[in-house]
Amino acid sequence: MTRRFGVFAAIAALALSLFTTPSAQAHDLPATIPLPNGFMPEGIEIGGHTAYLGSRADGSLYRINLLNGKGEFFSKGPGSASLGMKLDDRGRLFVSGAASGQARIVDARTGAVIKTYQLTTAASTFINDVILTEDAAWFTDTRSPVLYKLPLDRHGSLPAQSVTVPLTGTGLPTASFGNGIVTSPDGKSLLVVADGKLLKVNPKTGATTVADLGGEVLTNGDGLLRQGSTLYVVQNRLNTVAKFALDRTGSSGKLLKKATDPRFDVPTTVAPFAGRLYLPNARFSSPQTPDTTFDVIAIPRF
């Protein structure tokens, strides 16, 4: 299983490489991009030169042109939070719905809601993040040891309903069950950060083991980004991004480096573009009011 990369995203990236200079890609793009006051960001996804973000305030979706930093609202929220999101090759955003227990599929061009799934009706739920594979969208739940699956056929058709996959195995977390999620380098497993651990999940059975990170604890582990065998882990309240080298199966990893930035103010997750890593500042330690300022920070990929 491998993550789907959008056709239009690839075309946009090619166009960018053809019509901008290398120095523009690496150095001339905005490094700090303001968001609307009170937006309360959490997740970020990038396709082509467009970044998509969701609001924890009301679930509205916002997009930014990373070439000039200009942004706009393009999809009105349902009144509940929008967290992690992923873009597929059909221009659809799969959006995690937090305490609503829902997942939404949104047209990234028009902002129209294509379909909404009630993944769970449990009183305590927090649909946190999502990853796309060749045959499914997978959602994590911070408050329950499960993954929610939306099976996709080879044409990308959406299913009638979701499937719940319980996580089983020894060493499972007891406090926080699932936050960021990616695939393993070999594409056969899902990797989930939860309660300071990196979990390796068999998507067919839910059988779960704890990856060996050489004693490293992923305190405040939040969003994940995997590129090849490199795994980036955002540790939100630590204002840190940790970089690991994974083995092929995702069973073990070695810490390579940690990075921070004075502009970090509780970043939650990360997405790549033009040799940079883009992270939204959730500012969890600050008052979350309609007047609170928020932004997206870009740092060099390390």
C-alpha cells in the first residue's frame, strides 16, 4: 500500500519547477503565513502549491497559495472541528471530524461536501488524523483503540459505510490511542503515534506492536510525515520536530535529529513543499478566542 499522490498535484508541482527558479522555490517563498484570527488550525495538507487547513473552531476549510501566502475560505464548516486531512488523486479532501465522530469528503476545488460518514456514535471519541492508501482511507481515534476504514475500490469509489478495525496486541497505550498516522516504508503496515509510542498496525487484522525507537519517547507526539524511510514526528507542546530513520517494515527506527524554531507555538502537524516543512501553530497554550492570531510556519527540510 502506498499513499496516493494527486495527478493535478503532480502537474502543479511540475509547472512550479518549470516556471520558478530553484532559488525561488527554496528561498523566496513566504516563511510565515498568517491565518485568519480565531481560525484555530490543527491539520494541514499540501497539493501542488496549495495548502489546505481545517478549523478547530467550526470546521471551515481554508486554502493558501504557498507561492505568495494569499489565502481564502473555500468550504463552510459543519460547526464541529476539522482536524487531519489528506488529498487524493481525484481532488477530494478526506477530513477528520474530531469529537463529532465523523469524517467528511470535500471537493478541494469547490468546497462542496461529497459525503459525510458517522464513523462512531460513541460518547467519547476524537477522530484525529487520516492517511490514504491504495485501497482505503484510515482514520485514528484518540479516545478509542480502533482505526476506522473507508474501503476504496480501484476506481476510488466511496463505500456505503465505514469499517471499524479494533487494535489488539500487547503494549497498547492506555491513555491516548491514536493521533498521527502514516504507512510503513514497505507499504504493508500502518504506523500510528499514540501516548509517546509508535505503533505498527496490521491493517488486515488490527494486530498491533510497538516499534523499537531505541528508547526514544514521543512525548506530545502529534502529526506524522513519512518520506521514504524518513519519519518526521511533530511533538506539539515541546515545539519540536523529530526525524527518524525507519527500517523497511516500520518495526524499528533510529533518531537522527531534532529541530525547533523560535516561531513555533505548539505546531501540530507537518506537510512538505519545495524543500520545506510547513507546520500550523495551534497555540494550545494561548487563549483560543475569535481574536487570537494564528499562522503557518515553514522551516527547511532537515
